Amino acid sequence: MSGPAQVREELEKAASLVGTARRLLDTGTMVDLSALEGKVRTICAQLAAMGREQGRELVPGMEALIGDLDRLAESIRDRCQPLLERLGGG
């Protein structure tokens, strides 16, 4: 079982991956998000396995990661929208 310190570290790693993905998208580089998906899956499993009180202290980090993921999704939509419109599926 992982403690809050280990999960906090994983949250920081995931946030770093999201930031890197957004920067790459901004430069027009395609991004492989499979590592991020696995990282988020691991974090969720670790949180589910810990007690409520332990998990409670990680809420701000999770909220920040969710916000980062939302901004990444928006960046992906912005990047893909012109292509979808050209293909007629916009």
C-alpha cells in the first residue's frame, strides 16, 4: 500500500507529464499520452486503497491534476478542431 507521500510524488510526476504534453502540443508535436494514462490509473488505484483521512490530504493535489487534465483536453480539442472541420466532422 502506498502512503500519501508516495501518492503526492506520483501526482507531481503526472502534473509534469501533463505540462510537457501541453508544451509539445503548442509546438505542433504529436503527443503519446499512454504514460500519462498509466500514471493516472496508478494514482487512482493508490487513492482507492488508502483510508479516507489519508486520502483527504491529497484532495488539493488531485483537484490540481484534474484542472491540468481539463486544460490538456482543451489544448487537444483546439489542436484537432481545424482538422476535424476540414474533414467535415467539426
